[in-house]
Amino acid sequence: MCGIVGVMGAEHAAELAFLGLYALQHRGQEAAGICTVEGGEVHLVKAAGLVMDGFDDQVLKGLPGTLALGHTRYSTAGGAGLVNSQPIVARYHQGELALVHNGNITNAQQLRRGLVAEGALFQGTVDTEVIVHLIARSRAPNIDGQIRHALSQLTGAFSVLITGGDALYAARDPWGYRPLVLGRLDAGGWVLASETCALDLMHAHYVREIEPGEIVKIQDGEMTSLPALGRAERIAPCIFELIYFARPDSVVWGQTVDRTRRQFGRQLAREHPVEADCVFSVPDSSNSAALGYSEESGIPLELALIRNHYVGRTFIHPTQVGRDFRVRIKYNPVREVIEGKRVIVVDDSLVRGTTSQGLVQLIRDAGAREVHLRVASPPVRFPCFYGIDMPNPKELIAANLSVEQIREKLAVDSLGYLSLEGMLDTVRGNGASFCHACFSGDYTAPLVDLEEGLSVSSHC
Amino acid sequence: MCGIVGVMGAEHAAELAFLGLYALQHRGQEAAGICTVEGGEVHLVKAAGLVMDGFDDQVLKGLPGTLALGHTRYSTAGGAGLVNSQPIVARYHQGELALVHNGNITNAQQLRRGLVAEGALFQGTVDTEVIVHLIARSRAPNIDGQIRHALSQLTGAFSVLITGGDALYAARDPWGYRPLVLGRLDAGGWVLASETCALDLMHAHYVREIEPGEIVKIQDGEMTSLPALGRAERIAPCIFELIYFARPDSVVWGQTVDRTRRQFGRQLAREHPVEADCVFSVPDSSNSAALGYSEESGIPLELALIRNHYVGRTFIHPTQVGRDFRVRIKYNPVREVIEGKRVIVVDDSLVRGTTSQGLVQLIRDAGAREVHLRVASPPVRFPCFYGIDMPNPKELIAANLSVEQIREKLAVDSLGYLSLEGMLDTVRGNGASFCHACFSGDYTAPLVDLEEGLSVSSHC
Amino acid sequence: MCGIVGVMGAEHAAELAFLGLYALQHRGQEAAGICTVEGGEVHLVKAAGLVMDGFDDQVLKGLPGTLALGHTRYSTAGGAGLVNSQPIVARYHQGELALVHNGNITNAQQLRRGLVAEGALFQGTVDTEVIVHLIARSRAPNIDGQIRHALSQLTGAFSVLITGGDALYAARDPWGYRPLVLGRLDAGGWVLASETCALDLMHAHYVREIEPGEIVKIQDGEMTSLPALGRAERIAPCIFELIYFARPDSVVWGQTVDRTRRQFGRQLAREHPVEADCVFSVPDSSNSAALGYSEESGIPLELALIRNHYVGRTFIHPTQVGRDFRVRIKYNPVREVIEGKRVIVVDDSLVRGTTSQGLVQLIRDAGAREVHLRVASPPVRFPCFYGIDMPNPKELIAANLSVEQIREKLAVDSLGYLSLEGMLDTVRGNGASFCHACFSGDYTAPLVDLEEGLSVSSHC
Amino acid sequence: MCGIVGVMGAEHAAELAFLGLYALQHRGQEAAGICTVEGGEVHLVKAAGLVMDGFDDQVLKGLPGTLALGHTRYSTAGGAGLVNSQPIVARYHQGELALVHNGNITNAQQLRRGLVAEGALFQGTVDTEVIVHLIARSRAPNIDGQIRHALSQLTGAFSVLITGGDALYAARDPWGYRPLVLGRLDAGGWVLASETCALDLMHAHYVREIEPGEIVKIQDGEMTSLPALGRAERIAPCIFELIYFARPDSVVWGQTVDRTRRQFGRQLAREHPVEADCVFSVPDSSNSAALGYSEESGIPLELALIRNHYVGRTFIHPTQVGRDFRVRIKYNPVREVIEGKRVIVVDDSLVRGTTSQGLVQLIRDAGAREVHLRVASPPVRFPCFYGIDMPNPKELIAANLSVEQIREKLAVDSLGYLSLEGMLDTVRGNGASFCHACFSGDYTAPLVDLEEGLSVSSHC
């Protein structure tokens, strides 16, 4: 998963891109990059780690211009190192190209194979390079056509921002897997970002989502749409953005994330009630769902786990304090709240289950009499090929164990997952169709590379 | 304010000290230091910034031994630079001394004047150096006596840990301003820390508080108490630790911080009720109080402000996004929760009022119909001379304006502070006597330097 | 100018490449890079600054394999930044390519224009990228053919080392502008380097030069020659390597550099005798020539200028010590040797003349009665297009002033340059033909880009 | 060994101190420090490594004022780390003290023992801290008296610069072991430095040496002398400064170093003639002596060893290139000069003999028929207690082997050392008396710590 941001027609565009990335930091902490275009020249800075660690006033001063792209990278998938971080910048026959990408292209390896056979040179291993080569080799007569031609060859998930010449292009794949929203600055410029919380910090007004399959072009202050990419059979925005990934203050797929999670918590309480003394969240990701559960069930909300917000990269491997160090360094229980109580712990999702296992142990050590775990999403049983960096199916706890077996393994008194139907009913109010392949195995866009036995490329 | 930690008689003592500091990171983010003693030799590492940034496995490997002291520093008061960070280490006639200190000594300048006149050389400006010189110059026949002699000359706030020879000493001033707790490791060693949350992460069992005026000595696995320092007229543990400073999962002054703050919130609701649609906190410091307010008033709790936890040191000064950038980079409102509502915002305390002013604006911009601010502590009207780094009285909003004037300045529809009596009643259940000078001006320990017109020394 | 090195079939190849680069450090101090190939995978490290600053045991450990290429870069021409430093590594249809290059390709821009028109993407601006693209696009059936095809399209100066598959290729342009020598390790591997001083430090035996137009291939321990590139009208090894660039302990163009410079000094004494008390060099570059002048003239040699060898990048711009700071920080005169004397200063060459001007002033300030400047090469009047990073003709002192005018400008009592004929006679003993275009304007290889009005590309 | 510099009454004093240290870099590469005093406040920066690496325009801007001290540190003796580097700065009853020191105090441990017994606290282990404590504890009525009182308690070698209040003090021990010269700036300020080459780069005129036992005070633009320290039985300036340590362009003990070394070389030729084809130096330290030997003997001078001036700290330990790597990375022979010849190698001194052993091997490998080693100083048989960082006597080759045994060990055809008498005759022209204890064992100042069995302190 990654966060992307674009700015067009604003003074100090790099500064705005920085703010946007800063608001999108939760979408990727591995590396950050910003490029600007001025007078046909591209200025680029990439840095490992947090946006704030790599950029300051001095660095931003070296990024002049009114057009900027930014990217914050989630994982080292696709190979570690800045060579695989974004923006990707290259010189081609029409000038300088720069590109940022969030998603995962399901035919990237197949396309790469063809390009390489024709003499294309690659620097790294990310999908994004494939798009740049497709643009450079397109025989379409102008940049508009070259970009459209390139994107139309892709299957899978992509929300992209591209600069070429003096225009900024924004596009989403026909299925609309990953979000991308458009905003407008008071002073007249345009901004694009993965989530609305980035617009807020950039002081931009939300205009609308880029539509699935849409290619938007911004030039000379005007926004136009190019002919759309082919329609998908059904649109499939990722429901995991609502469950876990997006920030609660963002509006995603037309709904406020906090409100949706609250509804998930309420529905969960209806599906899996239990008698208990209190309910609490695993802060901060399940705060909304826990509050919803408490409201619906009438069981009092507590703040029983304290999260240490100074957790970053720990290069410490203590020899003295046991296996559950990774959990304990992040969460500490409030003993007085838990001791002797029957407690309900609400979590947003259960992927590997290792953190939950540590947490349950922590809560038991703090004296809980009963521990009831409630998960505000269905069991994750399938890998994601559209941009979420899920572990190998062998590590997905629900792909290998039944709910009862998971309950035993986590050593909880009861375990309840939100049902797929319950979840979809909650959000279906607005007539939406979603991708829920990680729960259902119902993959929408074709998995070309997978079916051809090619190594599946990296999410970004 | 600072956090301190000591470890005695444990393998990999530096590693435990690291964990302790890590749990105490909220008490100081300016600099961190750890020293160990092995075979009479002191090993010392100090680093600017967070504990995690300065220490890793490699660094800890260079800190051998079973005795360690750690310190995390709050501010640059006393002069920036590592020369004023701790532990302070020095060679004197009995060998190596190392010392960490949390508090503020009210006669430090007077003592320093005397020492300098006798030819003492100082490296930096922190109080802690004074204590080391007093020990070195004491004519008492042994280290026990020298340390007791030195500490008995001090007035004001000090929780200190000192190593000399093969013993570890822990002491608190007779008033007991700052916390210091003792824990025991399963494997047999002892640990000391500012708060119990550090014991938790070090996997140590809470034993008891070090008492006001007590000097404890740990040697050869045994803990003994030296003759106590003179008794104070009344003990005066800092109530601000409960209000804001300590972590909610810590037990401070015999009570769980989260529970106490919940009671403050409930009492606040009784003292300052108002009709509204929802109540919410300024995360995370007022989470407990807001929940208490909601419970007592029956007004639903909401999660209306989202905090960006990647906020660290920003070296960015945006030119494009307005004055309230510092607030907005940290908090973002959930518009759908706030829009058109009458909201109650609960904050833990109001010092300068600048952050609150920004927040109120943010909440109004998100469409709140009415904004009612409730503060879960009394108006801060006086400076602290016992270790809390309060701003100059000129900057204390309540030292200069009446409650009504503050309400106007913050542009809220109503403003209510918890009363001093209400607050004290809430905690008085356990017969405690507290320092509440920042609210009442009722200073307990004599303010020697202040009265002599000497510059008041730094808090640490 | 740059230095290149290759290692094939040796344990710890990266370590040997490091030593080779270290010996070639005088050919470039801007950046250094080493890559190794193991099991078809390329490992690459580049670092700004000196070889020694960027590489240590730890870094070399991350460069496994028995095949290594190394490069040390002279200037920021071609654009600053590591993107333009070497080795250049890319993925193409046959696997991984890596390439290092010393020289300057005179039709690089023309070739680049063609490649870009076909959809090639470029990362940086150095010539070397062009070669990689030509290889990737060649339709020759195997790597041997692709490399030969690519190189045959180039005009100008190139000594290159290329790895593709499990073979190492070494080639020189048909004119043979830049040196490249082959050596053999006792243990059986092969090494290639710009100068023999690198072979010495790698403990390799000198075998022979790679011939002008030759392409050598090393694979499975065997060395073979591919069909040569087309013959040049006449070979043209760079005489400036003998005058200034190469290290005196190297054997270049079949002769020891120190011996050649000694002969230049002797010839200079014959052409421009003068009565004086002593002769001295500008250390260390003219040591050999000054000694030759002294021997031939019988005038005693002195060590009158002391060079500070700690000079590196100075980021100091003193406000107090005058314009000639840059010279004085590097050289200091021995006053007692100079005071009251008639002195002959021998320099190896005169390019801009600014350093000489500062030096003459320094020598006069030290009390010299007469200053006679002797230059052991002819006046530099023309730019180099074959790899030496000469300044713009406007800055070449001899392109703009007569010898007498230069004498006046430098304020010396007499000035003598070695004649072109004298210089060539000295080295012609071994039947050699040289490039002396910077003195004579007699350019051998066609200057394609220059004639087409394209920006001339960078030397490396 | 160390280099020191002081500046008084000059704009941008830190900048001048930087230049002075830069010229004295050969006296210490371990660490550098500069402090300035302005308005009674001291500004201090220390950095590991070369002066140029630690200081730039930005750093110097943070060192305001017209009074500066600088220090460049030779070795890690006295314990690694910046705590033992200089200037030493401390606060005492009269204000701020700052001090730089070159030398070695032979009763430092004894004095330290006394100070510690009285309650003095030490930070590090260098002698310099002792001086600061002695000043702080002196009961003399003013700074002049305190400094004189402190210095009069010391035995051994010290050239010191001290700032206290608004004055700068410079002093040398009564024996005058280490150099210290005074210079004057055109603009009116004063400078002090270890060697005259520093005055040259600071654009200062040489005025005179500070005399043995003299204490000079500079204040308000005036220089005065305080009453001298007690007279030594005989003065004993270090002759090793002339042999090896000082730069050839410096005037030390009243004579130009280059000229003196030339005389050593001539005398060596007279004492140890041998038939040979050429003579050459080990660059750069024996250049002057080799030239002298050539002149006197009539045997032609050659440049047979090329030194790589990029040698710095190598963190490389090659596994493939043999034991003599350390020598070969620094020197490379010119084979054509050496092959088949009878050569004379002139070195300045022989301490451990390990480098010479490597060099001789290198020369033999290059094909020399005979190798004759000539050393331009007597055999080093005794440790230095006055500031030169000699190895342990067990490692001094001449303390353990006869000249014939050394010849055998180094595998040279003949070996000749300059005689002590010959050396002293050469310099005695100016009536000087020298310390030559490292050759003769004739120690002048009492070795108090050594005789009391205390650990001998570090040289600086």
C-alpha cells in the first residue's frame, strides 16, 4: 500500500505535496519522495523513512515549481532500496516523465517480458517502471494518447499521477480498486491525493473522486477528461480501506471512515452479543468499532490498553524480556480496569493473529476473568492481488484454521467475526459494489501473471 | 520534566534501562542517556532525540555490566546540548560517580555560588552537577554519609538515582514532589523508575514507592534504608502528574492515573453541565476525562478529532497554509461527526491556551453549531518551581485573564474549569496531601534562589 | 577524466577492485563505485567522494563474487549526483549488464537522439548510458555481437569494461586515446585497469595493453579477442597522460611516466636555459621535470615549496586572508631557500594560469630576486574532446595571450614552454604517434556532436 | 604530540584559528577543537578527525569573537573520545577558563591525586584538566597570579595557551621542550602557534619565540611578560621536532627545518659513504635529508618511491594481498628507476622498523641489486616523557637490537645511522642545548610520576 499526492498550479507546490504526504503517512513509512517540474526540468528527492525525516525547509527549497508529485512507500516488496521508491522519473522523446502509483498491476510481469525483449532497460523491479516504458514506446501522436495507450494495456489496480510536458494526468483503473480524490485550492490550483485527510491539511476543498477508468488532465488551470479506459464488468473499490487502511477522518467511497467503522461495531454487537463488564478497543485502529459495539450493546466503554506512540523502528532485540516484547513495547494494559473483569476486546481485523495472541496474553496477565474477542470484519482467507500487502496464505490464520480453532489458539473465551453479509449490508446503503476478495476469494480483475506462472509483482 | 530509571543486579542492565526509558519517553524527548558500571568503570552513551533513535543493539553492547542508570530529558532549559543531558558522570576520590535526577532544586544557584568560590569547576548549568560536587566535597567518612550529607543541603524537588562504588542509591526530597518507584525482577535484581509503566515493560513487579525523604541503598542484592532526610512540614506530591504528565496506565501516588482522570471528568460534568449533542476528547491526553464526562452526563462520546501520530520534530515552516498549521498538522476533525452539532470538548488542562484556540477554530470550521470547552483541572495561574516546565507567568492565560475573558478569547460558547476543591475532593479519598501551587500559589518548599534574586535554575 | 578497473576470476573481487581504484584515485575524486556479479545477480555500491570514504570491510562484504568492476569519477560534468556516476547497471533481455567507461564519445548526443526517438528511457546524462542502450537494442544474436555492434557505432574516446552473462569484456576505441592495461594474478585471475600502478597494488603482473580497437573477452579463465573494431587512420594515444595525468610510477604508452617527465625537463633546460641560483618544482606533479631540468642545467635542485597534503574539500571562505588563499592553503614557501635568490620554477603545464599567478606572488613575497618560470609542455591552446576535462577556451590562458603577454600577466622575469617538436622528439624514440590536439588543434576522431551543433557531452 | 594556536584582538578570530590548525594538521589528525570568547561567554566546537572535516563556514559562524584558541590532537592516548580532546573549558570563580596544551606533564598523576583528595571532580584523563583545577584552586588574588601559581607546580613539557577574563596567556615550561611562537597581524592583533608555518597561513609576521619559562599576557592590544617560572638547570628544546615532527617550511629553534635536515643528510653522507647508482628519499619526510646526502656524495638523486596522498584512515583489511599491504597502499616504487641498481634509501628516523622492513622488501621486489639504508638521526633507544608519542621500549627496534642485528632484520646490504655527535655538531652552530633523551636516555626534567610508580600520563 502507498499514498500518492499531486499538486498543479500552486506556489510552493513541493510544500503542499509534503503536507499531503504527511497526512498520508499511515499509508507508507518505508520511504518518501517528492518531485517538481519547472521549466521542463524535473527536481527529485527521495529519502528512506518518514516524510518528516527526509524533508525540511532546506530540502523543499531545492524543489521549485508549481507542479509536484509525492509518494510515500509502504514496504520493501519489489526489493529494498530507493531505486524502487517513487516518483519514477525518466527522460523520453517528449521530455521528462514523472509518475507515482498506488496499486498492483496484475499483468506487469507479462508486459515487462515483452518490453525487455524489445530492448527496454529496467532499473528496478517495481510495476511503475513498466508504465513509463509503455508510455515511451507508444506510437500515439501526442502525450495524451501515449498515456491512454499505456494505461489501457494494464489490468489490476492502479491509481496514478503522471506529469508530462506541462500537464498533470490522474487516472484510476476501470475497477476503481484504490482511492484518488480531487481537491481545489482557494488560490486556484488543483490537488490530488489518496485520501481526503490530505486535502484537509493542504487546505484544499474536496471536489470529487476520480472515477474508475477515468483519465483526467490538468493544464493551464483547466481540468478535462480524456476518453475513459474500457469499463470493468463491475466496479470494485477495496473494502479494506474502510476496515483498516484509511484514516478515520477521511471520506472514502463516499462515506466517512469513522462512521462506517462505528456501524461495523454496531453490527458486530448485534451478530455476536456476550455478557461482560466492559468493552475496549485496540488503540487506535479499532476505536470507532469499539465505541459502536459499546453503544449497541450498552456495555460500558473502557480505555484499557495504552499505546506507546513513540514506537518506530526498534533495532533492539532484548534478551531478557520474553517473546511478547514486540506487543508489550507497543501496548500496556491498565491493570485496575481489567483485573477481575469479563472484558470484550474489539479489533478491526485479524490477519496473522500474532499480535492478537500477544495482546490476549497481556490482558490475561493483567487479571481479566474472561476475554471475549470481537473482530469488526470477516475472516481474512485469501491473498490480495490489488494492492494490499497481505502475508502469504500460509500465514493467514483464517486460511488455515476454523473460527473455533482460532479461538483456541488465541486462548479467548469467545471469538466473533463480523459476517461478510453483515458488513456489506452496512455499507450497501449507498448502492456500492466492493472488492472483498480477501474474505471471499472473489477476484474481479484477471490475475494474468499468476495464471501464467510468473512471479507476482509488488504492491505499491 | 524528565524520566529516570535504575537497574541493579541484572544481566544486560543497559537493555532493561533502555526499555524503562522507552516506557518513560513521554517524560522527555530532547535527549536520552544510559550509563553502566562494571568493575569500577563507567560506560556512558548520550544521544539527542528519542531513546530509540540513539540506542540499538550495537550501542547497548558497548554498555556492559549489571548496574545501569538511564535518563530521558524534557527540554533544553539549562542550555541546549548534551553537556546538560544526563547521566552526569565524574571521577572523585572514591571512584566513579554517576547520577540521574528528576526535579528542580530551589537553592541550586546559591549552592553553586558557594562551590565555585571554593574552586569547583563546572561543565554545564544543570542542577545535577551541584549534587555531584556536594558529594565530592563532603567530609563524611564514607559514600553513604557523603551522599546523605549532599542531599540534606538541598531544598526543592529531587528524585535521584546515584551509583558510587558498587552500590545504587535512590532518594526523594522530603516533600516528595516527583515520583520514584521500586520494582523487583523475577531473576532477583532491582529496578527503579519514575513511573510504574516502566516497571511493566521491564517485566518487574511493583514493590513500593520510595518515600518522601527516604534514601535507599542497594548493594550485594540487599536493599537497606539510610537515615531519612529531615521531614517536610507536609508532603506535597505533584498533582499535575495525575492531571497530565504521567501515563494513564501508571499507578502514581497510589492511584491508577486513568481512573483518577475519569473521576476528574465525572466531577467536571457535575460542576459544569451543559446541554449538547456529543462530547469528545483532545486525544490522547484527555481521553479518560472525556469518557468520565460522557458517563456522568449521559451525553454520547464521539471520536471527533483524529491525531496524527507521526508528528515529531517538524523542520517545515509552510508559507501557504496559515497560522494554525501547528495545530492542524497534529489534529484533523471528523467533519460528519461535528457538522451542525452542539459539542463539548474536554481538555485536560489549559496552560497558554494557544493550542485550544487553534482547536476551537478547527472545530468551528468543521461546522459545529456550539462549542463548549471543559477543562479537567483548575486554571493554571502560577509558575512551578518544583520540576514542571511551565511557561513564564506572562504566557499563562489564566494568570492574566478571568474565566470569562478566556472564554471570549477562545471564542467558545461556554467554558468550565474543574474547581480546586472538586479536584482535591476526588483524590482526597486516600488521605493524600498534594502540591497544587500552579493553581493556588501555595508553595511548600522554600524558594531560596528566587528570594535571593538569583536566576532560577532549570527543571529536569 | 576517470579511472576504471575490472577483476575476473578472483576471490574477493570487490576487495581487489577497491585497491585498484585506490591506486587510481588521482584520476577522479568526485565519486566511486564498485559492482560485482554473482550467480547472475549484480551488487552495486556508489558513494560520493574518495574511494576510502565510501568503502570499508562492511561495504565490501556486501559485494560478493569473483567478477568486479570499479570506477572513480573526476568531475560533476554531465550533471552532479550519483545518477551520473558509474558503474552503470541495467537489466536487459540477456540479463544484467554493468559498464564502466573512461573517455568521451564524440557522437553521443547524436546517438542518444536516435535512441530516444525509438522510445528509450534515460536516467542521467552520461555517455555511458548510450552504450548500454545500444547493446540492449542490438539485433546481434549473442552478447559478443551485441557489444561489438554497440561499440562500432561510437566515435571518440572510450576505454570500457563491460560484464554481461558470465563474461568480462574490455575494449578501447580505434584511436586508442585512453589507456587500459591487462594484468594477471598469481592465483590465476585477470585484472584490467587504467594504469599499471593499479596492477601493482592489486599484486598483479603486467601482461600488455589492450590494443586500440581491440575487444577482449574473458570467460571461464580464458582470454580471447573478438574481431577488432574498424582501424583508425592513425592511432592517437593522449600525450597529456604522460605530461600530467598519469602517476609517475605507472608505465603508460610503453614508457615509465617518471622517466618521460625527466626527459621533458632535460629538453626544457636545453630549449630555455637561464642563469639562476636554484631550480625547484611545484610539488608533486612537476618533481620529475624539475629534477631533469636541474640535471641538464647543472643548477642545484631545491625543495622550496611545501605542499600541505591534508588539502581536500575546503568549505571555508576566509574573509581575512586575501585572494590568494586557495594557493596558500596548498603551498607554503621555505623562505630561507628563496630569499635573495634567482629561482627557476618548473611546472608541468599551464592551463588557466591562476594557480601559477598565486604561486609566483608567494615566491616573490618570500624574497626571490628573480623568478623564471619553465613549463614542461607546450602552451595549451585548444579544448580536449577526448576525455580530458579542460576549461572553456576563454579560460585557457595560452588561447588568448602570447607567451610574452603571459609572462607579463604572471609577472615573471622569463617564461619558457617546452616546444611541441621538442616534446614529441623526446617520446618519438619508440615510434609512437600521439594525440596532441590540445596543443596543436589537430583533432583525429571526428567531432560529430560539435559539428551538428549538439551540446558536447561530458568526459568520464 | 599536538598543535596549538591562539588569536587575540582580530576580527573573525575563529577563522584564523582554523587556518592555523590547518597548517598544523601534521601535528595531530585525531581530533580538532576551536573555542572563542565573546562578552565573557565561551563558544566551543570539537570534532573527531581532520580540522577540515569538522569545521566549515557554518560552524565558524557559530564561533564569534576576537579571541580564539585551537587545538589539533595527535593520538587517543589518554583515552579515546572527545572528552579528552581540547580546548578544555570550565567555569570557575573568576568566570570562564579555556586552555590548550602541547606537551606532557611528568607529575600530572601526583597532582591529580592531591586534587581528587580535596574533592575535585575530573571529566577525563588528560593532563590539561589538572592545570585547570590548579588555577581554580589557587588562592592567588587575581588571574595572573592563579595561572602563574598553577604552572609553577608542574614539571615536564608544556606549551600552553590560556584565556581567562579578557586576557590571553601563553607560557612554556622552563626547559622549553615544545615550541611556541608569537606573531603579529598587519591589522594589529596577536597570534600564537606551535610552528611558524601556521603564522604564514594566518598572514601574520613572526615576532619571536616564547622563551622557556616565560609567561606572556596579552590584553587590550598590549603584550606583557609576567614574572618567569623558575629557571631549569639547562634548556632542552626537543631535537625530534627538527628531525621529523615539524614541517620543513617552519623555523624551529631558530633554524629553518628544511635547511637543518639538509645538513643532517650531508653529515650522514660524510659519516656513512657507500658506492651506489642513486639515492632517494622516503617521501615526503626525508626529502630534505636525501637531497643533502646526494649533494654531499655526488650520487644522483632519484624519485623512486611514489606516495599515494589519498591515504587516510583505511577501514579495509584485505585478505588477498599479503602482509605488507599497509606499506604498499602508501608507497609504490618506480620500477625502471630501481631495477638492477645499487640504491641508497635515506629515511629520517627508525622507530619500530616495521615500515622500513616493508619498504625494503618493496624496493627489492622492484629489482634493486643492492639496498643501502641511511637514517638521518641516531638510533631511538629510549621512550620520550616530554610529549612525543613513542611506542613502548619493547617495540623500539634499536632498544633491543644492535645496528648489525637491525641491518640483518631489515635485510639491507648496509645500514648507517647519523651519530648523536654528528647531529648535535650540525645544529650547535647557534649555541643551542637540546633534549635528545630518546637517543641518549639523558632525561632533563624529573620524571615524578614514573618514579612514584604512577601510570605515566598521556602526551598531548
